[in-house]
Amino acid sequence: MESFSNNQLLQEIKSCEELLTDRIADNMETFGVSSTVGRLLGIIYMNREAMTLDSLAEETGMSKTRMSQVMRQMISFNIAEKEYVKGSRKDHYNVERDYAQTFISLFTSNWSEVVKRNTSLERRLREQIRHLETFLTEDSSEEVKVRMERLQQELDEWNAYYNWINNLVAFFESGEIFNHVPIVTPTKKEEAKNEE
């Protein structure tokens, strides 16, 4: 049987951790977030404690300025935060450790922004339609009237859709999702088996 030294074991473990970090980085693109965000999330997560911008820059080979920009973005997504470290004057950053909460934070951040942008467009278009309606006369063509009506119907459907997304975001943010789709951890699986 092949044996490994402590050094070799640590190298193998580090390799596995790097694969996880790479996958987290790849997964970020699914949320429309840069893989750099995912890379930092994975690095800090695998480090198991808060890290400074200097240590993140050293780990990634990126500049401290770039690290600062990405950390601000992560804080805005609610997946990272500054953490006080006694005896240090540097800022330390830590990340959300709960994968489900990270998903919810990214999902709700992105979709809340989409809802905001699209309801703003809807409001502008409705104002434009109201303005155009002031020019409608008996002489206006049937095509103009029909297309105006269709556009208003489209905006009603648009509004209903984005209201639905807004409700979905609230469903996730409230934690109600876990009542319908619970997370089954290995411990819970064992408990379920024992109850059978």
C-alpha cells in the first residue's frame, strides 16, 4: 500500500480545496457574477478565517486595488463582510459560510436589481403611452389604436411578471423556501434512517 508523508497529504488536500474553489468561481457565472467573486469566496471559505486584502492579493496574484473592488461588490451582494480582528489595524474580510444563504443572497440581489430596472422602464413606457394618447383622434388609424392597446396589455403582463419575481425574491429572503424545499444534511439523513 502506498504511503504519503504529511507534506504529500497536505499537497493533496490543497489540490482538492483548489478544485472546490475553481468550481465555486465557475458557479458564480450562473448568477451573472464574475468568477473573481467566486474565486475570493472560495479562497476565504477554504481559509476558514477572515483574510486581509494583502493576503488575498498574494493568494490570487491580483492587485490590492482589484481585491478591494471585488470585496466591495461581495459586501453589496451580502456574501462578505468586514470582520474585526483584535490586534490588527488592517481590514479583514470573511464570507458567508452557509451555501444556501450565499445562493439566496446572490439570487435575491440579482433579481431585485432586475425588478427595479424593469419596473422603472415600465413606468417610463406608461408615461410615454399616456403622452401619446393625448394625440389620438377620431382620425387615428385602427393600427395605431390596436398597437397602443396591445402595448398596454403587454405592460400589464410585464408588471404581473415582475411582481411575481418580486414575490419570489421575498419568498427566498423570508426563509419560507426552506419549509418547502428543506436542506437535508448528512446528520438529518441519518436521523431519518433511524426513524424508519
